[in-house]
Amino acid sequence: MPYELVVVANRLPVDLTLGPDGSLSWSRSPGGLVSALEPVMREADGAWIGWSGTADLESEPFDADGMHLVPVCLTTDEVEEYYEGFANDTLWPLSHDVISPPVYHRHWWETYRRVNRRFATEAARHAAPGAVVWVHDYQLQLVPAILRELRPDVRIGYFHHIPFPPLEIFAQLPWRRQVVEGLLGADLVGFQRSGDAANFVRVVRRFTDLTTRGPLVAVPGPDGTERQVRASAFPISIDSGRFDALARTQAVRDRAAEIRASLGDPQVMLLGVDRLDYTKGIRHRIKAFGELLAEGRLRVPEAVLVQVASPSRQNVEAYQQLREEVELLVGRINGEHGTIGAVPISYLHHSYPPEEMAALYLAADVMLVTSLRDGMNLVAKEFVAACVDDRGVLVLSEFTGAADELAGALLVNPHDIDGLKDAVERAARMDPREMRSRMRKLRRRVMSDDVRRWSQTFLRTLEAAPREPLA
């Protein structure tokens, strides 16, 4: 059955598991993208194409949560080379200011090309005539051009969830032109920040001979006609109403009180919530907190830090090394500044459900988001949405997409440890009136600009995108 809206993403919105009897079961995956697209998909009776998350798992298409899901099977070798290799050891560090050095292997690239073609083929098979196909993120940057070859009748959107690197960094990629040509298969290429869109247009000008005018690129078709590709910013948001509602439930409020009590009812609870990733600046914030304790500017047990570090890409060497470094740093600070019954840093290497996250946000006095580079950072917005009492301070890295939107946060350069320490101390001692004023400003933005509005804005822009040549 053909579908009028087809979403193509690396992962399905559900996790598939194979039972001991060979039967398949599914559970819904958490994440903002699922929340953003579920109502749109249901309304359009759409199909979602993606990998199940388990290698070598074959499955026929099936329906779940009002969506038609089309699993793409990846072998163990393809997961290693396409996903862990090219996507996460080549493209990810390249896109995050080479904080960790990218690795360039030709066989990874060949696997990336092959897997992207498989995703595009499935999209072509399931899209109705003239359908809208929305491709997501850096794992699938070749899909738009391949899909256009297979189905020139469909309207193609692509959204890049992570930063798009500046020309000088992107130029390192041996397959830079192929990636640019892959993205130019779309009618609309969306980014988190206007700077990312500008980086992309600059890369187009450098590595192609195509005509550009502002955010538009003229791309010749096989019949000699031209079409327009637009590169624009569409900053993603969260299901803010959900976090607001969760934080107002008695169960979450009771749990927030329990969390503070278990920490010894500190005067100031600092909170960090991240995937354990070298782009998140976790070491920087822990170092700053440790120095504040050493200098006596914050003291235990009056001030504590809770750091949630969700497991991430545990088969990638850089992530294994990061975990060792973070845990060593936490252990040293706890050993130097802790006492019996009072630990300065509670380090949690787990993932938690939304209800527990809402309780942590509600319990916190200061949220620390110290990313070294981040496309958006939705944790910052989740924290604001959960601050239903207008209390809490957001310390936010200026290198996040969220920094463009969240006026009211204390912006920091996480590389400047002294400046970061000053901001943390200021947040910890902030006057309640200033705190409420800043939080109200933050909440007005986050509550009015939620993830459903993001998806609707992108799709409306895609459907209205002109296909005429540039004047």
C-alpha cells in the first residue's frame, strides 16, 4: 500500500525484540522525534522506515501506534561499519568541531553508501505518487539524491539534527562532494541553527558550480530544467506540554521531594543530564564544580551535583575512554571533598523514564548544560518545561542551538573554566526574584514553541517549496 507521508530515519519509533520462541515483540522508543511525528503520521496514515536496533533481525512491515512501520535489516558488519564506523566515528566528530579526531576508512564509506541505498529503495517502494518523504539526520545524507533518482515525482525534505560543520572542517571529508550532492536531492534541507544552514550553502558554493541566491540553490535536473533547494533553520523543540503536565502530578512532586531528602536536603542541588558523549562537556562541568569546592566557594553538604550520564555507543573506543575519565574524576572529587553520609557528586550511569527525569528537573535548583558543541540540546528545554513553580536556573553553553532561543539562561563558554565557575556560583546564589523573572521568560518560549509546531512548520514549508529555477 502506498503512503502519502513517508518518514525515513536510522531507527524505527519502536524497539523490536526476538523472543525465545522466535516471536517478535515491540515497545515504543522514547525520544522527541517520535513525539513530534506521531500525530502527523496518524493524520496522514504515514509509513516510517528505519532499523529495528538489533543486527541481523529480519521483519516484515507491521502496524504499531497508528503508524505503518517498515524495518530495514542491517547485518552485524553493517552496524559496525555504517553506524558505529562511518556515522559515529567519522561524521559525528567531524560535525562536532573535531573534539575527537574523525576516522576515515574507505570500506566504511562503501557500507554507508550501500545502506543509504537500501533505505532509499524502501522509501521509493512505499511512497504514493507525489508523496512527501521526510529523511532524518546524518546517518542518511545520501538518501535524498538516491530517492530522487528512483522517484522524481515525490517531494523530499531532509532535517539535519546535529551541527553542520564550517567549510574549513567539512573540507577534511574525503567524500565531501558526494555528501553535498546527496543532500541536494532534497527540496528542503533543514538545520537547527541559521549558522548551520549558512555553512551548508557555503560548502555548496565551494564544492559545486551550482548557482546560489541566499538560502536557495539551483540544481539542474536530468531533462535540463532546474529546481530549487532551500536550506533553512527549523530549531527543534520538545513535547513541552507533556513535561509540564508530568511535573504537576503529585507522584512526580513527591518523588522530587524524595530525591532532595536522599541527598540530605542540600541548599543547592546542581543537575547535569546527558548522554555519555565527549561533546557534552561533562568533564568541564565536573572539573568546575570540583574547583568551586576546593576554593570554598561551594561547600558539601550545602551544595551537591547529580550527574546522569546515559550509556551511549559503548562499542566505540572514544566513549569507553570518556567513561573511564569521568568516573576517575568523580571518584577523586568525592574522595577529596566527601564525608561519611555526604557525597559531593552522585554519578548515575543509567537511562531513566520521563517520570523520573521530570522529578529530577523539579528537584534541581541549577541545571548545567555545558556542551562543547550541540545541534540543539533538548535537555535544556525539558528542564524549563518541568520548572512549573518558576524556580530553577539554567546555565547554558553558548555552543548549543538552544542558546539562540533561550533568553533568560546564564550563557557560558565551557572551555573557560573560571567563567563557568563564576556562572555556577552566581546561579547557586541567585536572588529568587531574578530567578523567577528569568524562568518565566524561558517558559514562555518553551511552552509556546513545542515539537508539534516544529514538525508542522517544516512540512508546510516543504509542501510550499517552489520548484521553478532561480530568477
